Amino acid sequence: MEKFKEENNIILNSLGYHLRQIRQQKKLRQKTIAKLCEMDSGSYSNIENGKRNITILTLLKISKVLDVSMSELMNFEIER
């Protein structure tokens, strides 16, 4: 069970890093993304920091705000 927890953390951290890179390329602030996704900035920050597992619907909101496809959001390298 511990192995799965560690793998989950790696995936969440990798996704968060990828989201941060896209957001920064688009010169947007976390606060802006959070507001447009109707969430508080702390929650969005936790996503980018790999501390929060998100639903597919939240990921869809983020993709629309960042103006990228879902497949682009999910196209990230898993950092081991």
C-alpha cells in the first residue's frame, strides 16, 4: 500500500509541475487561475504543489482557463 501512496505523490507532483509551467508560459498568476476556476487560491496552489488530487471536472476547468486541451494537460513526464 505504501508503494501506491508514493507513486500517487510522484504523479501529483509531476502534474502540478506541468500545470505550473503552462501557467507561467501564459504569464498568469495562481490567483487568476483559481478565480476563473471558481476555487480559492490555496486550493489551486495545492494542486500545483502536488498536495491535492483533483477531479477530471476540475482539470477540465483548468484546461479551459489555460486555453489548452485536456490531452496537453495530461501530457507530462512523471518525475521519479
